[in-house]
Amino acid sequence: MNIEASTVVPSSDEPLFANRELSQINFNFRVLDQALDTRIPLLERLRFLCISCTNLDEFFEIRAGNLARKIALAPYPGSDGLTPQEVLNRVHDEAAKLVEAQYNAWNDVLRPALLEEGIRVLPKRDWTPAQAEWLREYFHNEIMPVLSPLGLDPSHPFPKILNKSLNLIVVVEGRDAFGREGGLAVVRAPRSLPRIIHIPESVSGQPADYVFLSTILSVYVADLFPGMTVKGAYQFRVTRNSELFVDEEEVEDIALALRDELQGRGYLRAVRLEIDRACPDEIVETLLENFELTENAVYRITGPVNLNRVSQVIDLVHRPDLLYTEFNARKLAYGENIFDQIKQGDILLHHPFDSFSPVIELLKQAAEDPNVLAIKQTLYRSGKDSQIVERLIQAARNGKDVTVVVELRARFDEEANLGFANRLQEAGVQVVYGVVGYKTHAKMMLIVRRENQKLKRYVHLGTGNYHAGTARVYTDFSLMTANPELGADVHLIFQQLSGLAPAIQLKKILQSPFTLHAGLLDRIEREKQLALEGKPARIIAKMNALNEPKVIRALYDASQSGVQIDLIVRGACTLRPGVPGMSENITVRSIIGRFLEHHRVYWFNNNGDSELYCSSADWLERNLLRRVEAAFPILDPDIAARVFEESLGNYLKDNQNAYLLQADASYERLTPKDGEEPFSAQMTMLAKTYV
């Protein structure tokens, strides 16, 4: 059976692909589901609520903004059968359901549960006279001096509203000191003000009483308009497109161009309006007209705008009994010379269960070791006050030849990356901004060391960022190796990134945008042919998201040929499993738990001679075709077995945190079957060795 003879034909008129944007919103319903799970500690449930809110913010800033661009430039149907306008309309419909569910979770479930624990986030109706007096003084002393209300009249048109800023639209009657007639005014809360205010115990008689800044503003805003009557004050927030665009082929200095773009990011096109449900329709219409939004882009809410700000309560209350139990990550005993240990055999770290500190130690020892000549590294996200950046600076100052490929366009980290890129350059590090048109997303470190008059390469390859913070909450793999072939491959990739190298032939690593996409298709085809020959054929892969059409079609084709395919896809997935005649042999599950599932692992049975790769790349069009990515094989059989069990086998057994994707693009949460023991992959990993 050849490829032409096995062209995928759906069994119905339904499309081959689900819609990515709608799938992404569905993911946030699964995140919100954790907020309602009483098995999870209360403050962690509150955190999940806030994560679903911040995720939705980012969705509108990026995905909805891109849809608006498609409506203008390419309004025809996509592979899911929907036009961009149809997608945007359905996005607003589904997002409205999600927002309603978020506020129901806050108002009806989490806020009452916090109250039972003595943690009170108080609406005005519950203020005591003493609290009201203290809050009025707080308003006059701490808030009012930094506010600048703006009346709207012919000489004061509607002001520019910063992306995601807290604002009030105020209805004022009467005349001011200059005889100007009242009307509408806008009051913007500066971002310097805390969004959650703690009322002292000496005032409340309770240790954990809090009030939203938006509530205080709404109650006391009349004090900003003495001699006039405030008839209504309604909080609102506008979300804007935040996707930056820099034409790299047209600019001479990408760093300077990106810095210029960042200055205007907060005032790009509006994509969503959130507003108090009590706001009169005529005012809502005024806002929609000003922001050039349609009616379905307004979200009327019952509660504070920017609900994710309630996450501040988690840090303010100091209640470890309402949080996940802390654990101590396993620390590798690397001794005085980590290079000697790596020479003895490859080292695998599974974060967050294994500490990230050995990666930092590797770089620290490289910076201090007189035998180390050169260090090369990619940086996509590194976090604030990064030890990785400090060690690279130390290495350069110690006379090492240090080259760092900095991806300036890491979304929402652009400003931070510009900052540490400048610091690296000032220390003498050679900073490279990657390849025009391709984000550098691969996670690689190369250390060149002189040993016995010869040069030896040491390599770190990872599925996650060089970010100590996310290494405590994201699941990722790190491989430290002295394997000559992997070292040679990484060396060639760095040559390619920093110079003008021609196409290169790597021995072990699959690289985007050159060999990874084709390599995946070849391996899927190989499993298909094995199945047709009656031999064992299976594919198991784990990733964050999946939407690349050719890969999906190849998976459908393999499924029809009898290959068993199990996918673990945390977020958006446009593949439709379980469709008769197309994908009966494919399952897709999403795992949502304490840690954010982030590692990418691909396993191909290969008639018993299995291949296993870890990677920085999801199976998305952008990762496989428009980014620099690396998929590295796990060559040590024992380590490969460990990776398989910990990242694939465990997760296929999970019946506590798993959601199974259905053919209609909905998800069903799995529960233990009769006689089946509950099993959580993440908790099993914690319980094994790291308590």
C-alpha cells in the first residue's frame, strides 16, 4: 500500500481538522476545572482560576489579534472549514461561556470557600463602619494623589486606554468650578497601585480581610468630583492585540526596531472589552464605538475586572496548609568536577523532580575552569536575575570565548531579553540574534574543554528554557552528555546560527526547519509500513500542542493502516481522534495537574528497535517549519527506558488528571474504572523519591 493509494478520505462531510483557536479555549476550561476540584488545596484552586484568566488574556492578545488580521487579509475558509470571521464569532461565544464560568467559580465556589477559612475578600455591603472609614482614609492618602480623572468633552476626547489597565467610566452631573457641564469621565488606576488591599487586623479584628482596588475606586470615586453628583461608576478593561511585528529583512538593527515596537504595544488594536454588568447600554455602546469593537466583543461581568489579580491573596495570607505540600527536588551529587561525571555516562534530569542546579553548576564550573576554552548557548527565556546569565558574564570576564544566541522575539519576554543581551555584550559576550525569519527555540549549551592536549565537547540539551523558576513548576528533561556525535551536531548548529553556514548534515539530531519535519513524516511512514507487513507498530508522543497538517494527515494514514497511536497533548490539538474510517486507532489525552506539562517526547516502536527523541519542538507549523528547533535522541538504553516510563508510560496510565479528546473536539475527564486504582502520573513521580 503506497502513499497515493492510502490518501485520507473522511467518512463524512466533516473536516479533517478541528479549529486551533477553539481548541485553545477548550484547554482553559480544563484549567478552570482544577479550580473546582476539591481534592486540590484551596489556594491552589484559586491559582488555577487565575491561570485560566491570564491564559485567556494572552489568547486575546495573540490569537484573536491574528484572527482580525486574517479577516482583513485572507478571509477564506481554513482547513477546519471555517472562515476567520466565523472563527472569531465562535471564539467570542466560547470565551463568553468561559468568562461566565470563571466568575461563577469565584462568586459561588472559591470566595465562599475562602470565607470558611477566614480569608475574606469583602464587597462594600460587608464593610463595617470601621473598615469603611479606614478605606476612605486609605483612598485619600494612598490612591487619590496618583489619580488623574479626565472629563470627556469636545476639548477632551476619549483618552488612549492602555492594554489591560484598570479604568472607571464615571457618570457625573452638575457643573464644575469652571462652569463646565458634567457628563462622562474616565479614571485610570495607575499600575503602581496594588490591586488587592489588606485591611489591618487592628481595624477589622480579622487577620485576613482584603478589598479589591476596583471596589475602593467605585465606592469613593465621587470624592474626585467635589460639588458634583456621581450617578454611576463602572469599571472596565480593554484588551489589545499584543503581537509585535518587525520586518527583519527591512531593518538594520533588529534590537532597536523591536525596542521601538515595544513602546507602542500597549496601544495596538482593541480586541476585547470587559465591563461591569451594571453599566448602562448607551455607555457600553460609546465604549464599543471608541474601541471599534462589535457587540460580541464585550464581556459583561459580575465582579472585579481582571479577576486574576486575586492571585495576590495567595502570597498575602501565609497559609501553607492551603497549598500543595512542599517537596525537595532530588539533587545530583556531581562532586568537584562535573565534567568527570558526564564523561562516565550521559546524565538525565527530570525537572521539577530533579533539581535544575546541576545545569547551573555545569555552567559555573565551565566559567571557572581554566581548561574550558569556549561556551556557546541559546537563550529563549531566562527569567529575572538569572544565574545562567550571570555565569555567562563571569565566563566572558574570565577570558572564555562565549557566544550566546538570544531570541529577542520570545513573546512577552522581549524587553527582558533586550536587557540581558545588552549586559552580555557589555561583558564581552558575542551575542547573536539568530536567523532572519526563524525564531531560535532550541535549548542547547556547548562547552569546549581541553583535555590531554585534545578538545572535548560537553553538551546540555533540554526540552525547556534555561529558567530556574519554570524548572520548579514545569515538567522538562535535561540531558548532559559528552557523546561525540551529539557534540558535533550541536557544534554545527551553532556554526549555522552565528555564521552564514550552508546546509549541514547532522548525524543524530533532527533540526527544524531542515530535517525534523521530514524526519517525523519518515518515521510515521515507517510505522505504517510495518503495520501493513503485520509487524508491531506503535507511536507514542507527548507535546504541548499539535496542528501541523502534513503530520496529522500522516498520522491518519498510519491509523488507517493499523498503527496504534497514543498522543499526550496538553493544549490545543487540531487532530480529531476516533473518527470512523479515519482515526479509530488514535487517542489524544491532555494532562492538567500541579505541574505544567512541558516536555516533548516522541517514541517510535520501529519493530522493537525503538527510537526515542526529546525535543524543544511541538508538532506545530511554526515549530516544524519556521523555527530553529532540536530533537535529540536518547541513546543510552537505560535512560531511554526511564524517559519512556516517566513521560509516556506514566501519563498513559493517569486516570486522575487526564482528559480524553473526543472526535467532536470536546474533552471528557477520565475517572478510575470499576476495580481500577486511582493513578496520577505527577503524584507518582513525587511519591517515588522526592518527598
